[in-house]
Amino acid sequence: MAMAGAPRWQMAASLRTWQIEALDAWHEQGDRGVAAVVTGGGKTIFAYACMADLIKRVPESRFVILVPTVALQDQWAVGLSDDLGVAASELALFGGGRKHPKPGRVNLMVINTGRTHAPPISAAGPTMLIVDECHRVASPINAQALAGAHIATLGLSATPEREYDDLFSEVIEPALGPIIFEYDYNQARADGVISPFELANVAVDLDAGERQRYDKLTRQIGAMYKRHQKGEDVEDRLHHLLRERARVSASAHARLPAAVRLVEQHRRERVIVFHEQIDAANILTRTLANRRHRVAAYHSALGPALRQDNLRMFKRGEIDVLVTCRALDEGVNVPDASVAVLVASTSSTRQRIQRLGRVLRPAPGKRRALIYTLYAAEPEAERLRSEAEHLVGAEGVQWLRLGAKV
């Protein structure tokens, strides 16, 4: 498909110093490479800059953008429109239940759909390949989406090099190029790219029934662990019991009213609320709306158009609170958001760091970000204590119990 002349894209924001330096490094590598940029550092804006730069030099260029999730596809769609000026007529979406009738100037694909749809587009004309969270593409099957003779490539990730295998050197680097630029947390803080932040860990109580179930599972875990130490093959059963106990804690009834109280303390501030369960997220959204908060939900049970509308309203300040289930763990750029409430979360440190990044972007008048994490059991508290010891940059860690320090 032939492309018309260069579109009139216009960056909505000026580039930061690191982004200008990274653009130079990308050019020096022949318009190829991976940018390793801390969460919240502005790597998506850097990708827009690379796109705008290439389209000026090669007006007939098209673009294939691969993302690992439908949520990231939504966020890129909104950002391409709002932050780069890509017209709706230029954008084609593939994956997540969407399949554009024909390729566009910019083709935004979930990776598993990109396995079949990306290579033909790349073969039809000069194409730039962009892979967001590129550490997620390094499986042999997902690597099919990287096939093609691209005139330019760009990988984006906070942690592109994989900890447990060699697939960065085997898959990512041959397809996208080497790491051309690294921008870590300390650099971002020094440059004012990331806001100062504080952590507040908030204890909530299990009710009598929840405590009974939790304690019973704890006794069963102890007994099963002794059997495991004796060499019995009970590892699967042990993991099942640990998951069941974690589920009791994560679904504690006290978490929802505690989350509402925390949001109430930050009325008219920009707040992102994270939960693991869609039903609970919907309850929180309705409760906050009944209390006259400007609030919307963002999760996989909503249709694509509504998800994008809610995200766009939050970015523009038309609503103050966004309640989500994992969907915003990666990629969203909402500089004005200053408060995060983690109502329930998994034990993944990577997931928690991603969520912190959602509120670390600086904005005019924003003094610092505040991250609340609710916990209901000692294993959660131990994990939070350990994490705080290793988390660089936190200006303070408070331990609270519904408004009273503990």
C-alpha cells in the first residue's frame, strides 16, 4: 500500500535532554536499538520523537508498533492521538478483538496478533518496527512478530535484559539492535524527570471469619512445609495452600472501605486505585461515584471505546480517580497523577515497581507522589519491609492503621 506524503505530526511536549541524547544514539546506530529507561522516565515520548524524525526523512514510511497487552494498546492509541497528533484515519489497530480492514500509516498490534499481521505489512514498504516492553517479546513464538527487513527499529523497556535466559542476545538484539541508551532512576531523579515519592503502608484487619480461615491455612502450611523438608513430594500442595492464604488476605472485606477513606483524604487530587479483581474495582468505582468523586473504571471487562474514553478523561483532568485492575501496570503517562492506592496486589516486586511508576512523573505544582499499599497479614508486611530496604529513592516510609500511626 502506497503512503501519501509526510503527515503533519506535531509533538505535544518538548524533548528532555536525555531524549535528545538518546535520539542521537539511535541515529548513530543506524536507526536501530533498545532504550532501557526507568519506569516513568518518558520512553514512550522518546518513541514518538523517533517516529516524527523518521517520517521527515522518509515520508513514505509506515510503522508497526507491538505491545504485550490490550491495555497498552489502548494507552498507545490515546497517546499517538493526543501527544503526537496521529489522525484516526492513519491508525489501524489489530488484536484485542479488533482487526482493521486494511493496514494504516501506523499499525498498533498486540504481540500475539503481530505474529501473523506484522510481517506482511513490513514486507510491503519501508517500515519502522517499535516494540514496547520488548523483554516480553523474547519467546520463540513471539519472535515471529519481529520478522521483516525494517528500515528502522526501536525497543523500549525498563529492564530489557532478561534475568533467567539469554533471549535478549538471541532474539531481541538481532531483531531490534543493541542497548543504545540507559537512563536509570538516579539519573531521572537528578534531572527532575521523576518526582520524589513517599510510601505509606496501611494495615487493615481481617474479620473473624477471615482470620479463622487464614489461621487454619497457616497451620496447614506449617504442617505441609515440615513434610516438604522431610523430602515428601508435596510442593504443589504447599504452593496451593500459600495461594489460598494469600487470596484470603487479598479479598479482606476491610480493604474496600479503607481504600475509600484514603481516596476521600485526597479529594480533587489525581488518584489511581489498583485492585486485582474486577468485581471489587466496580464496587469501588460505584462507591466513590456515590460520594461525588469524579471517577471511572479501566479494566478488561469494559469495551475498547469506553476504556480509551475513560483513560483520555483521566489524562485530561475531566475525572480525578481511575480504578483499575492490572491494566495500567505498564505504560500509561499521566503526569498529574500524584496518589496511588494499591488495594490488593500480587507478590510481584516488578508489578509493584510498575505501579509506582504510574505516579512518579513530574508535573507543574506537583511536590511529590504518595503511594499507599494496603496489607492485612504479616507475610505482606514482611515483603513490604524488605522492599522498602532496597527501593532507592523513597523519601519516607510510614506505617499506618486507618489514620493512626502504628
